[in-house]
Amino acid sequence: MTCTLALVTQSSEGRTFLHRFAGGCAGLLAVVSVLGTLATASVTAACSNSESRCDTSLSACANTASYKRNIDVTSDEIPTLQISFCRNADCWALTPVLQADGTYICTSSPDGATCGITQDEDSGYIISITTTGSLDVTTTSDTFSVTITVAGSTTPLVSLAKVEDWTPVYSNGTDCPASCETATLE
């Protein structure tokens, strides 16, 4: 019996990747046990019934939004950044925390978003912000905003507000319904 497994992952930069695996059920179960992202019972059900490949409950896909850009700050200013990422009325305050490798990872309050700040080749910095978990129902009128300010400054480094289109992700193939949606702010 041949089975297909679709797995959607998202990088720390907010890029969405679709991974497809095809083969015998035993081989796919081994892939799943290594990745640890899907329940064995779900994969077994997919293998025993090839018609269930459009079952979106078998895909690891969540509605997410992301933002990435260069920011003009010094290394001393990064820990003082005041970062806000919002979708409609839901907002997350993000705080950069220096890691052992020299990068910054942000914690959010409330939980729901994360960010990373890395140095680019030109001695500048790149910030990547991504929602964590799944955003509930998406609409064409979702408004996103990003504000990044150095503490003590009255002028934001970034101030963006826009309605963003959602892009469907077809983790089970384009002949199946979309599993989730992503929005990338630019």
C-alpha cells in the first residue's frame, strides 16, 4: 500500500515550506516518529484509506502571519527595542533577549508571537516576527500593524499598518481544500 504524507513547517524567518513524503506506511510512520509532529494513529488512518489524503486534520498547518525587514539600530539599542505586532485588536509586545550565539530571540506578552534579530552581512540587523500557534478565522479585512521604537525615542524605526491578503497553503495538494493560510507583511 502506498501512502502520502504532507508536512508544513515554518522557518524562523517566517517562510512556509511544504514537505511531501510518499511510500509504504511503515516508512512514513518512521518519518513521523523522527519528526514527532503527527500522531501515529492519524498517519495509520491515512494509510489505510487513501481517500482521506484531503483530510486537513492530517496536516501540521496553522494560520500564521510574519514580518521581516532590516532595521537601523546599534547592538546597544537592540535590548531596548519596544516592539509591537498586531492583528486587528490582538497585539503582542515583544522583548529581545540576547542569546549565547549573539542573536536575539523575543518573548511576547501575551504569548502568541515571537521574533528573532540577527546581524546581516552589512553590519546591520534583520528582524523577523512570526505569530505562534494558529490564528483563528482569517478575513480579507484583517489589519496588521508593526511598531518598533528604541526606548526613549519618540520616532518609531518602523510604523506599518496595512490590510494583508492571506495566501492559502495546500498541504495535501491543490486538488484538496487549503489546510491553512499565511500572511507575509512587507
